[in-house]
Amino acid sequence: MLSLLAFPKPFRGHIATIQRNAISSWVRLRPQCEIFLFGNEEGTAEVAKELGACHIPEMARNEYGTPLLSDVFAKGEQAAKYGLLCYVNCDIILGSEFMQAVEKVSQWTQRFLMVGECWNVDLAEPLAFDQPTSEENLNALVRKRGKRRGLYSIDYFVFPRGLYQQLPPFALGRPWFDQWLIWKARDLGASVVDATPVVRAVHQNHDYSHMPDGLPPHIFLGEEGIRNEKLAGGLRHCYGIGEATHTFLATGLRRNWVGYLRLKFLRRRAKRMQGTFFWRAMDLTRSPRHALGLHIGNIKRFKALVIGQR
């Protein structure tokens, strides 16, 4: 029914533990999913063999060695045997309700993107998924200590084969491509479904030692982050989960009128501001400001990222 696509980081230390936890949770999803692990990072081939996942080692990368989202999607669509795909970050634990949500949304419409907020939780040990109470225990931990990541932290994307074509060469693990995927789905006329109320996806907290510059601010202000923003066509093409067209509630799918009205307001405000002195001044200083990462979108998203990690 569903093919999962993921690009793991090198399996070292704490990152290795949380990635094994995540992949192990995917293996136990029912109906059973097809899992693809991309890249030749340390330990990926061994973990794929151990957990019964498919391994695709060769990936297109930019000059910094960062894998490209477009290649993951293209090779995933080519190799997948199912019509539904899910790109998911390799630190995300998915529970049994995830597949139930996928099934209901796919029955409701054929053109959709399903996303949702995750819950930040500190996990340092391997999880015993073979125990009958493992999911119940994890849910109890989330209720007690979990914190939502925020509307701009998007960690899983479920969509039908062929929805995305000719993706820009976004660098994975850098900002803006995830928000662009939401905007693009809406631009294509697909329904964007926020499954947060019914799907309890768990993001396992970790540091950023795998990043060249270590700390999250460099992800936004570095060359790859700035390039991703340009490839997206600017922040006007970067939507959060709050801009979903529908919300998946326990009672069913409902139109997201709050997100609809917010977008209408922002578009009208931008139209009113065109031609004003303020707008012209902002436009003239756009290039140097954006080169430094000094714009309101970056500030808001960085704030959301920092709050989500607390």
C-alpha cells in the first residue's frame, strides 16, 4: 500500500539509536510497508539488510556532498511498487494510527499531500517494539513529556505517485524544501491534509553534530539554505502545516478555514503594500538582507525551530 523513502544520517552514537528506533517502527506498520533507505552513509547498508529494507546507495549530490531531494523522489518513484509514497525523516517514529490515516485520506481523494506536526521527545535507548505494550508506553511518554515541534517543522509527506514532477535540486537536511512541498501541492490543486489530531508521530531529539557547522542557525544562513530558498522561489512559496486545506479530526476530514482566511489576508496585505515607499525600500534591500538571512520569514521559522526543540 505504501512505500517509505528515507535518507539516514551515518549510524553513529545516539543518531544510530534513534534511527534504528524509527526504522523499526516502520517495519511494524500494518499493512506492511515497503521501505527504501537511500545513500551510502556509514551503517546504512547493514541496517537495511538487518531490518529488511531496500537499499539504494548511489545518490546525486551537490558540490558540498549533500544529497538532493529530487533524486530521492525520482529513484523512489521508479523503484516503488506501490502507488502511495511517503518521504519521512529518519528520526521519526510512526505508530499504528498512521496507516489508518493514510488509508482514509487516500480513499477520500486521489490527489493529496498528508502532513502533520510531530512531538519532540528525548529518547536515548533502543525501544523494545517486540513488547505488546511498547506503543502504549511510548504514547504515555509523549503525553507526559512530549512537545509539539511547530507548524514549520514538517517531517513526513504522504502523496500519490506522480504528484511531484521535475523537483528543484533542493539540498536535503537544509531548510525550505519541506515548506515548498506544501505550497507546490496546493499550487497543483491537490488537497493538503493536516493529520496532526489523529497521527502521533514522534521526533526523537538529537544534536546537530552531523552538520558541517553544528548549530541550527547555520542551516538557515549557510549557502545551501540560501540556495534552497532561491530554488523555492522565495518565501512566498513556503507554506507551513497551518496552510493545509483540510484537517483530519477524529470525526473526519474538515475544511481548514483558519488557514484559508490567513492566506487570503496575507495576499491582500501584500497587494496593498505594493508601490508604497516601505515596499520599495524593502525590495531595494532584498538581496543584501536575504544574503545575510535577515528577513521576517527566517526569523519566524528560526523562532519556531528553537521553540520546538525546547
